Amino acid sequence: FILNFKGTAFISQGLLRAIIGFVTFLSCVTSRADPMVHDCDTKGPGTNKNLWPMTIGFLLQLVLVWLAFLLLPCSKEKGKSVLK
């Protein structure tokens, strides 16, 4: 569970956000310099106003992983395949 969760978090929090930030940056930089059209200061990368939901989601991920790690000693072995 922990490894799958962290792998999914790496893809969703790391790679996807990096790609979105890169595309946002490129679209901002390559736009025309007309002051009426150019809006990098309001719609550029890093100007998102929803910081609290992202922070709460990240902290919830941390709590879930640590809770799963701390509950590992309470788990029971359900059986495993025998390797030759």
C-alpha cells in the first residue's frame, strides 16, 4: 500500500504538476507583449489562488502514509506464494 501510494503521489503531485507548470510557463512567455493580452502576472505559473486545498491534500497524504506505516506491526500475514 505504502509503495503504491507514494508512486501514485509522485506521478500526480510531481510529474503532472511539473508538466502543467511548464506548459503554463511556455504559454505565458510566448504570448504577445500587448498589455491588454499579456496576463502572466495573474495567470502565470505559481499564481494559483487555491494554495490551502493543495496543502491540506499534501498533509493528508503524509498522515495516511505514516498511519499505514505505524499500523504495520498490527497486520497479520494472510499467506504468500511459495517460490522455488
